Amino acid sequence: MPYPYNIEMINKRVSEDPQGFALECEAIFNRKVAEAAAMISERSEVSRVVFLSGPSGSGKTTTANKICDALELIGVRAHCVSLDKYFVTFNPETAPRTEEGDFDRESPHCLDLEMLGNHFQMIESGKEILIPYFDFKTQSQAVDRFTPLRLGENEIVIFEGIHALNDMLTTKYQKAFKLYISARSDVRRDGTIFFKRTWTRLLRRVVRDGLFRGTAVSDTLRMWANVRQGEKKYISPFKHKADLLFDSSMEYEIPVMKRFALNSFSAIPDGTERISELRSLLPKLTEFEEIDQGAVPADSILREFIGGGKYEY
């Protein structure tokens, strides 16, 4: 179950011992990772395939990699495969569309579902698969770039992506261990919600997109409404299928994110959808004490959004 954080307690801990607070939060996260790895290992005789899903900004990639590391520590060799690699070449004539007629880039039909189904069967029978490569710059699947994978004895593979628990995928391989992750804890003040969990994920997206994807905050915010609609349609309805629900939030992360996000949220353009809600986020953000990013370990989930981490994204 998600545990609601308290802003007064967060600020107290930041003021007293920011480094110790950070390490304590990371230790809690790592214990959850170890528990997930143990559950996956126990189920490996049933299935050596894991589906890891969650909405945008959940930290799926880092969590998948950390679980792989934890599996290695208990003697299970693990591989992480992003479902993004299975995107089909964009074709405006066949691409899925929303009810409004726009291209629906959140749809599971953007994935090569037939190839995925074949790959799950091949993994089950001990055959080698050729994981494709999707070039986001050209919006096309490379015709001559693949990564081979064949599972040996005592090996598992984690397929991570927003659609990993969607029926269109899970019906193709029903035995997989299913994991759903999201930032699931609100920050409260006097018993009421002060900073919503969805704002935590939005914060992560704004910071990451601005630092590493060259996306202006106005563009991220413009896309956010569509992302949220896609979550409600394609992701959240399937989280009940998960064998494990994983809260990827951390109590000290908003103090870390604050410095990166303040400038972005102070310049929200007029006309942005749900602008009143977004503008109300800024004064709440300023009430958190700051933690310097130097307190964040290299393997932290926060490094997926602020950079400087040990994993490749």
C-alpha cells in the first residue's frame, strides 16, 4: 500500500541531515527492489519472463535495471528489454488515432504485437530471438540492427514498458510475472493532500524532457493531458493484473527535483490545458526545502530524470 508522506516531516529531515535522509529513502527503495527480485526468482520455474508496466514518469527503466542487479546478487542472470524497441515504423495512413482524429502515440497498436507474441513463444521453447531497434529520430524500426537473446539455464528477461500489462500483450503470454510500478504516494499537510502523486510524475517528466530531450516545458505540459488520457485508457485499467504493485516514489525526491523544476513551472504559457492546476503546483513546490543532487546515488531512480546515473536510458 502507498504510504502518504508529510511535508513538515520531509522539511525537518532535510534541515537536520539531508545526506542521511537521502540514504534512508534509497535503502527503503532498495529493500522493495530486493523483495521484487525474490518473488521473481521464486516464480522462475513457472515463467522466466517478467512484464513490468507503469505510467509515464514512473521510473520503469531504472527499476527494471535495479531488479536485474538484485537478481544477479541471488544467482539469477537477468536481462532488461524495453518495449520501446518494438515500436513499428510510423505510417500516417495506418497509425492509430484518437477520437479527435489525432495520432494516438499512447496506443498499444504502436507496438509490433505480432513480433512480441512470436518472441514470447520462442523464449519459452529455448530459441534465440532478435530484439529489434527503433530509431526515434526517424520514427522507424531499423531493418538491419538487432540484439540477439537466448535465455540459458537460470536466466530471466524483463520486458518493461507502459503497455506491458495490457491485455493485447499479456494474452500472448499469460504465465509471465507481472509488476506494476508508479509513484503512488501523495505528500500531505494536516491530513489533506498537499502535493499529488501525479504531480510527482509530471515533475519527473518536465525535468527529464528539459535536460535530455530538448523539450520545452510548454510542449511537455501540452503533451501531458494526452499522456494522462492514454494512462486512463491503456495502462491503469490493467494494474489489477499485477502480481506486485510497486511504489516508485521516494520521500526526499521533491526536495531534489525542486531546483531543476522551479524555472520551468514559473513560465507556464497561457492556453495550456489545466493551467490553473499547473500554476497551483509552483507555490507548493517552493515550500519544500532543497537537497543538492550530490546526495543522490548513481543507481537511484532519480538519476533517470536528473542524469548522472549508472544506467543507460
